[in-house]
Amino acid sequence: MTDSPAKTLSEIKRQLAGVILGKDEALDHVLVALLAGQHLLLEDVPGVGKTTLAKALARCFAGEFRRVQFTPDLLPADILGSSVYSPRDGSFSFKEGPIFANVLLADEINRASPRTQSALLEAMSEGQVSSEGVTRALPSAFLVLATQNPIEFHGTYPLPEAQLDRFGLRIALGYPGSEEALEVLYAQAKRHPLESVEAVVSTDDVVALQRQTREVTVERSVGRYTIELGEATRRHPAVKLGCSPRGTLMLFRAAQARALLEGRGFVVPEDVKAEAVPVLAHRLGLETKARYTGVSKEDVVREVLDATSVPA
């Protein structure tokens, strides 16, 4: 990586924008997750480009992409791997599962049983997996991009709070506008735009960018502002489960990533505000009355942002 971080990230975004049209803000959040070393939950209806986005991201940094279609009969060993018997010499050898990749697409993650969902917990938190009494490290640049359908609930298992808390951000792509939808039709008339995506950085470069993200300066007043936002979610009358300390740490890291994405070596309060909804909303548990009166988790975070004083 010979270019500056801002130029490199701009090129990655340009490549992604050639595949996912008209979704600049969503692509910014994807890059923030990558820079911050955080996992991403895409909660959206089928057919809006979630899988395509994951493939394009993996191609941008020459990473290995694996996809797992989560189903009710999927077992933890199907993700982590298992020992395979060799009749030739009577020995067992471990065959790595699809989790040993740089970008793992966990498609429709809420269709798997809680036991299988929990197989990802250690990998997402610690970058390693434990199988058959042995701990194995995952690739240094490791990102879980999980999808779930927010509309269909038949045959699904809602992600538990502990699992949701491991995701750095939750975003939605949404339907394209009319002009973007038209461009999608003609962009795929002869070949898929994915075929034109080229590697911009290596996996080592991604690790270097993540190190640079952690070096972005955060003035203590901005750090305190981050803590105040998390604490305010716990005091909100519509919330029974507020943001965890892990959540405020991830917001802190996401703000650093946002600053680097904007070409700055320091965080401003606007960086924190830009990432607050995708980082904090999915960690909240709403009171029953709030859920049935139509209050959303995103509404709560926006109210907290409006009510919390911004440092000068």
C-alpha cells in the first residue's frame, strides 16, 4: 500500500460503488466496520445486494471469501470444521470449516439454531475458534458479514443479545431509487459488475489500516461524549436493556475509523454522531409498551443524540 489511507479507502469505495449503486452512506459504514475490525449485520429484505456487497468487499482486498447458508439443520462443526479420518494410516486430521476466511458471509443467520449461532461467538470476540479441545487462530483480517430478513419470522431464531452485541454495526441497504434500479439493469446486461472489481489492498494492508485507525487521536471530551451517549440509553424510559460497555468501545473505535475515512488524524463529535445509530441501536432492548406503540431502537438513539450536549 503506497498511497495515503484516504486515497486507498476512496479507491475501495469507488470499486464497491460500481457494484452497489446509490448507497454511499451504507458503503461508508461498511468501510468503518472494516477499519475498526468490527463485524457487520445487514438486516434487510432479500435481493437488495447483501451477498454481492460481501463478495465485492472480499475482492477489494484480495481476501478469501466464504459463504455459509444458515439453516435449521446446520451444526457448529459445519462452520468451525471437524476431524476427518484417514483409512490409509488410521489417523485423524482437522479439516478447517468456512470460518477460516477473511470475509465470512453468514447468510440468514437467524435461521440457524441458537447452538449453531453461538459457534460464532468466540470467533467474533477473540479471532479464534476452539474445536475438539484445540484452539486455532483465524486470519488476522477477519470480518463476519451476517444477514437476516426483518420481515419473515417463520422458522427463525432471533439473535440473542450476547450475539447482537458482538456485531459492531447493523445497517440496511434498502431498495434502490428508480434511476439506480435502471442503472442496475443495464450494468448487468452483458456481465456482472463484480467481474470488474479489482484488489486494491492486500490482507496485510488491511491489518495496517486497522492499526492506523487505533492511532487516530480522540480528545478526552469526545471520549466522555461517547460514554455519555451509552449511559443515556440506559436511562431512557423506553429501554430495559441499554448499551453495554462493549458497545461504547465499539462506538469509540467506529468514530476513529470514520475520522480516518474522512482523511483526518483526529475524531470530532460529528464522527461519533454519524456512527451512533448503526453501532448502538441493535444493542438496545425496548420495554414491551414501547415496542407495541411503534417506538424503534433507532428512534431512541436519535432522541439520545438530541438530548446529549455535544462537546465544543
